[in-house]
Amino acid sequence: MARSTEVKDSRIVQGWTGRLFEDFAVGDIYYHPFGKTVTQADNQQFTLMTQNVAKTHVDANFAKSTEFGLPLVNSTFTLALVTGQSTIDLSMNVFANMGWDEVRMPHPVYEGDTIYSRSKVLSVRGSASRPHLGLVTVATEGFNQDGAIVISYRRTFMVYRQGHLPSTASSRPDESSLPAVEVQA
């Protein structure tokens, strides 16, 4: 393989670093960019990891005899998945989650469903006890490949204000100490 030194006229482009408190406005709607097709392995592993003994998640033969006819995906997996999907837009710079409220599961999730999500900002306010933080409340919905809402909830989290985000510089090498980027011909 041929190697060359750093390409002339290159520039270092900052990757997405997430929103800070001042970036949120009431009424903003975010369609989160990632979907996830839920597999049988996802459902069984999460169910067993959390010691959920409901047969409807792990016993396909039992599930056949229910009105659903198929294994149901663990509802707390769905909550975790949709919360995770929202992180890129909402809480990359979270200080702490304050709570999930009004969690509803209006439609079942089955193995093989693909889940997508969106969130709407409901409120933003500064923290009285921690002036370097703000509180954001969102309404989030997860929906399947057919557009059926499978979960909805409200979530409140504390997020850093501009100028108060802890530095990540100490957790990775200084860019100036790295060798030049090499390009393969």
C-alpha cells in the first residue's frame, strides 16, 4: 500500500458535540436519525439480563396461545431504545435524568419491528439550585415501521449551560501530538 503524508489544505472538522441548554426552545421537534430493527436476540437478552420472568417475552410457544400470537418485546427495552435514540439530539450533554413520566405503550412491539422516534420540547428553565445547568422537558414518541405509536412519555433532564460543559480534552490524546493523517492511494 502506498502511503502519503497529510493532504494539503486539509482542515480539522469538529464532530457533532450535542446541544447545550441554550440550544433548546419550546416547540422544537426533533426526528431522531436512527431506527432499530428489534431482533429476537435483543428481546431475549434484555429480558434475561433484567430477570423479567414473563413468558410472553421468551417462550414463543406460550406467546402463540395469547391474543397477540407472537412474543412481545420487553416494554422496558422499548423505553430504553427510544430514550437512547433521542440522546444524539437531546442529551449528549446531560448532567442527569430527572425522570420519565406518563409512560404509555399504546401498541405492542414485536420481534422484527423497526422502531423510530421523535421528541418535542415542552419546557426549558434554568436550575435554581445549580446555575450552571438547565432543565428541559420533552414529550417523546416511538413508532414502528407502519407509523403506529408504540411508546410515549415525558422526560425531564438537566443539561449543561454554555461555558460549563466539563472538558473532554483530558480523556483523549491532544490532536497536536498525533501523527499526520495518512491517505491510502
